[in-house]
Amino acid sequence: MPALLLTERDTPKGRIVAVCDADVLGEHFEREDASLTVDPDFYNGERADEQRVVESLTRCTTANLVGARAVGLAIEHGLVEEENVLEFDGTRHAQLVWM
């Protein structure tokens, strides 16, 4: 099971969280209408356990998640709906926005 990488940034508009599976960091993925790069400048954070990731997602304003484990965790905890998940070359991506 890949490690989870968590980054939290506080901005004037709220907290931005990025979570990815460690094994997709630095990778580039394609689909018909778009591409996704898991840029280390944005996603490379500290290793975090599932509880810390879920707590961070519940406190953020927006979040970007990449990888089967990261996205699956958000779905499991009711933070992201399955039908809103995108697939890029078999890799899962979701965004979360609290309003």
C-alpha cells in the first residue's frame, strides 16, 4: 500500500490541501480531454497516516487528491462522491471544495 503525502497551505482565501499516493509523485497522466502532472512542488509533502489526511480534508477549503489510496480514502469517509472522480491513465483524481 503506497504511503500518503500531505501538503497544507494557508492562503488569504483559505486552506489548500494536496494529497497523493507517494508512488504517483512526479508522474504525468493523460486522458482524451486533459492531462495531469503530479508536480512535486505542489504535492510533495510529509508522509501522513489516514487519520491525519481525513482530519486535514475536513478542515480545508479546497483539496486536490491523486492516486487510488488518496481518492479512495476521501470516498470512504464521504468527502468525495465516486461519480465525481476522474481517471487519467488508470490513476484517480478528485477535487474537494467546501462552500
